[in-house]
Amino acid sequence: MSYFTLIGLIVALGVVGFFIGRQKVRASKLRLHSLPRYYGTFVAINVIVPAIFALATWLVIAPFFVKNPIAAQITDTMIPEGGAADLVMSDIERIATGMAIAVQNGTLDLNAIDANTDLDKLFDTLAAAGVVMGGAINPDVVSLAAHYTRASQTSHSLMIVAVLLVAVGGFIFAYRRLKPDFRARNNVEQAYLRILMMAAGVAILTTVGIVASMLFETINFLGLHSWRDFFFGLNWAPNFHGDSELAILPLLWGTLYISLVALLVAVPIGLFAAIYLSEYAPKSVRGIAKPLLEVLAGIPTIVYGLFALVVFGPFLRDLFGDGGAFGVEWMGDARSVATAGIMMGVMLIPFVSSLSDDIINAVPQSLRDGSFGLGATQSETVKQVILPAALPGIVGAILLAASRAIGETMIVVLGAGAIARFTANPLEALTTITTRIVAQLTGDGDFNSPETLVAFALGLTLFFITLGLNVIALTIVRKYREQYE
Amino acid sequence: MNTPSHTRSLYDITDRTKRRNATEKRFRFYGVLAITLGVLMLAVLATTIVSKGTGAFQQTFVTLRIELLESKLDKKGNRDIEDMKKVSTFGYAPLINTAMENVVAQYAIETPLKPKEMAAIISKSAASQMRDRVLANPDLVGQTVEFKLLANSWIDGYLKGRVTRDSIANNKNVSAEQLDFVDKLRDAGLLKKSFNMAFITGADASDQRPEDAGIGVAMIGSLAMMFVVLALALPIGVAASIYLEEFAPKNWITDVIEVNISNLAAVPSIVFGILGLAIFINMMHLPQSAPLVGGLVLTLMTLPTIIISTRAALKAVPPSIRSAALGLGASKMQSVFHHVLPLAAPGILTGTIIGLAQALGETAPLLLIGMIGYIATNMPDTIVSGLMAPNSVMPAQIYEWAKRADPAFYERAWGGIIILLVFLISMNTLAVILRRRFERRW
């Protein structure tokens, strides 16, 4: 029985319990505490929730009882040259998967497998079931796999029985409590409240999951590669021989440089756009320009990346590269810091603009009126009264935009290149932390090698940098914000 | 003029005033300049997308009458599908050569090319298309049937202006004589560009055959993923918002949850990809590159957006509604679910649509769970396989095409972007229309 069917069965039992419970109290002549459907729901919850809980617990615990005895039986003779017990275990699991499918198809009889089984024929059957085994497999391993398959099947059957028993037990427990003065609605609403709390807990689980998953692999990485080299080294040169130089500083330089260029583009344009739209623009212009700028925020970043790669990069190269309009040879490849940085700046304009717009609008009119009353022009009012009043919020907006720029991936993957170095020329290619995470995790490579695990260390560093920026932004805004009544 | 101010008329403009007025004008100008730059960038992006992408919807086709010789395709003559399947595409290719010879004879085209070189202007996928059609209708064997076959990407590029006679000098895939031949075929009306539905509905193709690549399968993957996100993020997000807004006590645990949510909203998307890789693929052993896994990762990413917009919608419902419900004897839970939630539903709906639109365009986290480098060649056949079988999604497919660094694939990437933007624009317009329609001013 598949898991879908099992869960479907549990839900069906719950629904049946609902109708039975509801019918029981409807039949009573006495006055009920709650509406009949709450009694029904009470029964249904008591059937479904314990059963699902039992299912989850079994799924988590059972592997220890099924896998570990088998793993303990792996003797040294079974481990091939240069292999390990883990690899033998995963071979066993694969063979067992194939056997399970073959048994389900009816092409394999588990009881017929013993020391005399023709291994080639067995592997043909497995291949027909979709599991192809390469290389020579020890017959002892095959018989262990047969044990494993049998043990898994037994565990599966026991699980189904246990879960269904729990469901029925829950039904009996709930049914006996159904009396007319039983406070069904309160019970059911408590259950709903717990479900709501768990949903809110998903947010915490996500953060914990993010930090834990990256931390775990980072610790693995730091076991394989010195932390001093990672944090203080100056070269990024991964290779397959094993003596890669993996340091975060060149990548950090690339990330910060590109983000700086992006902010240099986004902040002046965004801020001036916000000032114009909130102070000077007539309603009609504001009604058109603001939505148009918001559209820039809705365009997926892959579009910006492709535009940088195919249009903007070659355009810059035509200007600054060999044989270009300016006759200089500053730019080699179309991909560069300027390409990615400027496109990222364009993407961030609406971000800065709409945040600043909200903040500038929050400054009360009385300050503006006072300034005008003293004879200032509009620009002087903005420069000397409004901007200082809105400054904490604007600084917060800039920091949030910086955090977004640091974490951006697609634009830099397509537009910035793959070379890690320390250079101040904005027309040269530089790589960033995010680009290298994608490259290291999607390339070929053993998962447990330092070259792949470094991506987790990079991800953790990135997470903490953006987290730090966001926290600082929030604190600045909260601490220095003027409270107008 | 430096005369004392009490002898000066207000209508005399001093130097200082002139400077201040000039500064004012400059300041205004900067503002207008900023807005113009922003709108200009938008216009440049839009024109680039449209001009470069519409080419992908048109493809060059060659109309050929091909004689489906029974001697080559169905040697036993009994129209048995199993026997006919044994004839691979190698068996169909010579038929195209013969058809080319016939065309040259029929239209009196002068060309120094041999039939094999003439047939080379047809896409390598043509033989496979022919085979599929014959296997679907075995009765066609023995007749002369008109086929509309794709031309290869170089010829397509020639008709679209990508490939010129100068640029083919070092190209061994296409020669000047072939281009002459193509011109003559075009004059004879046998070769022309027409609307290519296969781009929208078809599957991706390998590096060698950009003319055959389509985004249809990736669209299905995107749809499956959006379905997962909707089914998971909406209930969890609304439940969490209701708890935080209505029921949570004001203690430090609630503060931690709220800080967590606003932090998650600002975490880079690639970190979610790492989370998906580490937990869903490595720990839970879910299939790589499956829309289910992509949906789970994007659910976690969209959750903060939905929670924030749902909380705003719940806050907008006035407290009088809640008080009235409680006054008539409802419990807190009943007042929330029977009264507050239905009134907040329009705001929740628009927030969800906007969150889904953001999720549709996300690429980075999906690259890490394996949707990169996967060539989506088969339509999934069942719902479960649609969710669990490896597939691609539209943004990842566009990235994959962009990576191939072939101008023919760039064109397809832009075409894919057009389709993606059509989806996004319609979703956002739907959200705006719904908001206008159901907005209530309390």
C-alpha cells in the first residue's frame, strides 16, 4: 500500500468518524452544548491527528531498526578495494529498491534467492525493474540485500497495521467522550489554535533549517580546509587535484564592488525620482511615472541578466574596448563589473524610490510650511529640512537595497564573469560570492569534497552579511526615527 | 547690487536670489532627469525584448513532397507498427535526399550541390518528425505526402538576418552555394518563415538543433510548481498570519517569530536554494530537479510575502466587526473565521497572486536543486509524474538557453522571456483588477 493510499485511508476514516459522531449527538434528546458538527469534528480530529503522528514517528524511527542490523552484518570481506562500508550499504539499498519493484511486478521471488542464485539473471531482472548495477557485486551483499528487502516489507506492513490501530483507537476514545454536555466546540477550537501556532512555527523552522543545514556542511568543510585560508587567504582557485585555494576575500571584493556600482546608480536616480514625485510632480505625472517605475521592480532578474550579457555588455565593449568609440582598450570581455553593476542599479531604482517615497511622505506638512514661511525655495526645503528629517529612513532604505544587491545572483551570473581577483577597474570581469555558490554546487564533483562544501560556507557568510545589514537598517530606522504626533 | 536692503525694492533680483533660483531649476531638472532615465531604461528593455524575441515565434519551413517508399519503410509490406518501428531515422533520411532531387528537377533549379548537401539545409530533427507521422498513420506508406519540415538554424538565421554571406566564411555548417540554393527555393515558394507553434508547446532540444527547441515542457513544469506553491504557501501563510494577528500573546516568543519573518523576507534567494539542496534533496532524498522540490523551496520563499500582505489585510478590517461578532455570542475563533477572514479575503488574494508572480520569475534557487542543465524533452504523462519527474521551469530554461552562447539560442531565450512576461503581466493585471473590484473603504 503506498503512502498516498494510507493517508487517504486515514482521512476517509476521519470523515466516517465525523458522520458517526454527529449522528450520535443528533440522536440525543437533551440540549447540546455545541452544534452537532463540532462533535463530529472532534471525532475526526482524534482519528486523523494521532494516526498521522504515528505514521511520521514510524517513518523516522523505523530505518534505525531496519537498516542498522543489516549494516552491522557487513563484514570486511564484502568491502571492495578502496571502498567503504557506507558505499556497500548504499549498494544494498539500491539492490533492495530494485528487488522491491521486481517483486511488485511479479518478476522476482524473494524466497528463491540463496547462495546458488544466478547473479547475472538476477541483475537482468533488476535492470528490467529499472535498477542497473554495474561492476562485480559480492553474492553476500546480494543476500544481505534480500534480507533488507524482506525487513523493509515487514516494517511497512507493521506500520500500516499500527497506524490503522491508532486511528481506530482514537475513534473509540473520542466516541466514548461524546455526551450532550461535552464542550466539543472548545476542544475543537483548541485544536485549531494549535494548528495555527504550528503554521507560525514554520517561519522559525525555516530559519533554523537554513542556519543548521549550512552550519553542518560548513563544519564539514572547515574540517577539510583550514579556516585561516578561507577567511584570510587571497586566492580563489579551485581544482580537482585537491590543493585548491579557496578564500572568500576576492569574492567578497567582487560582491562589494558590484554592489557599490549598483548603489551608485540606484541611489541618486531613485532618491531624486522619489523627491520629484512627492514634492514637485503634479498628480497626473505621479499617477503614470510611479507605476512605470514599479514595473521595473517586477521584471524577473533573469531578464536583466540576459540584457546585460547580450545587449549592454557588448554596448560597453563597443565604447571602451578595443577598436571602440573611445579608442581605448580598457575592456576585454563583454562581462564586467560595470555591466552587471549598472544593470543591478537599474533593478534597484524602484526599490530605493518607493521606500524613500513613503518616508518622505511621512514627514509632516507643518515642517514644509514652516520652511516656506521663512522664505526658502522648494529645493532648499528639501535639502535642509525634509532630507535631514527623513534621513534615518533613507539610510535604512539604502542599506536594504545594498543587502538586496549583495544577495543578487542571476544578473551577476550572466553579466559579471567568473574571474576572482582584486582589481579596481570597473570594466574588468569579477566574480561574486553568489556566482561561485552556483558554480560550485552545479559543477561535477564529489559532494563531500572541499570544492563543493565551500559553497555552504559561502552561503552561510552571505546569510550573515545580509542578516547583519537588515538588522542594522532596522535599528537605525527605529533608533533615529522622529516621532511626529 | 549691494545697496542696503531697506532701500531696495522687492522686485529687484539680487545675485543671491538669482543663484537660488538657478539652484532650484537645476534641482527640478535632476528630478525630471532621474524619472526620465528610469522610464527610458524601461522602454529600452521593452523594445529589446520585443524586437529580439518575436523572431523566436517564426521559423523557417521547407515544403517538400516526399515519396514514402514502401521498399524502404515497410519492407514486409504488412503495415505492422512493430516492424516499422525498426526502421530508424537513418532509413528516412535518404527519402529527403530523393525529394530534394525531385524538387530541383521539377523547378529547374541550377545548383552545384549534391542531394546530400541540399538535404543538409533541413533540420536534423526532420527525419524524426517524418518517422513519428508515419508511425501514427501507417497508411501513408506508399504515397507521396507533403511535409512541412524545419530548416536548420543556419538557414533560419539567414532568413532572419543573423547569418550573412560574410559571416559564413569560416562556417562549415553552411556554404555560399547552399545560401544560393535557399534563395532559389524561396523564389519558388517552397521555403518561407511562418508561425512556429512548436516553440510554445514543444520540448527543448539539444545544442545542435536550436530550431527545434520549445518552451512548452518548461511551462508545464512552471505550472506544476506554481500549483505546489499555491497549495502550500496559501494555507500556511494565512494560518500563520491569523495566529500572529489575532491570537498571539504579546510575549518574547511572538517577537522572535515576527523578527524571523521579516528577516526571511530579506534573505537572498540563493540561500533558500542551498536550504532546498541540503534538506529536501540530500536529507529527504526527494528527486532532483522535480517541480515538487522547486515548489517546496519557493513556498518557503513566498511565505514571508504572503504573511506580510495577509497581516496588512487582516489589520485593515475594523475592530467593530470583531466586537459585533463577539457581542452576538461568537467565540474568538468563530469571529475570525466567519467574519474577519471573508472580509480580508480580497487583500489576501491579491497578495497571494503577487507572491506567486514573484515566485514564477525566480531562477537562482532552482538552479541549485538541479534544474540547470536538464533538457526537458518529454511532457509528463500523469499528475504525479508531473510533480516528481525531473523537469525544467521557464526561467531556468531561459537561463539554460542563454548559457549555450549561440545566437540562435539567444533568440529563443528572448522568446521565452516574452512568454514569461506575458504570464507575469496577466497575473499582476489580474491582481490589480481584483483589488479594484473588491476594495472596500471602511
